[in-house]
Amino acid sequence: PDSGDVVFNVEVGGYFSIKRNIMSTPAPFSVTQDQLVPFTEALLKVFRDHGPRADRQQTRLIWLVEAIGMAKWQELIEEYT
């Protein structure tokens, strides 16, 4: 930005296995240095409260985002921040 602040683009997941290979997906927001810790805490809390637990192979953030959709995931992140 013109202000000279550092801004981080958020990318979600990515998955690499014999059965499936996808790149990370850009999230619809970016965070500044001041927002980085609160954003990370919110992300971890959303995953803790909403992440899949039934199958250890699917205990990944990308599976949560795929299950609820990027818009709902963004909504939850915003609620937790």
C-alpha cells in the first residue's frame, strides 16, 4: 500500500498426495502486521471449534474450508477476531 505498511496475503491450505494435488487457495482478505496475531488466533479457534475430527486424514484446514465454503470460513474468521 501507499502507506508503506507490510501486508500479508492469506492463502489457505493446499494438499499433496497420491490421490489429490491442489495448490493453496487465495483467501478473500489480507492482514497487516498488527492484525497478524489476532488473525492467527482467530484462525486457530475457528479450526478448533469447527474443524473435522472424525477422520484423522481430513483433520486439515483445507477440508474445513471445502466443507463450509470460503465465504462461511471468512465469516467465522471475522466473528472470532
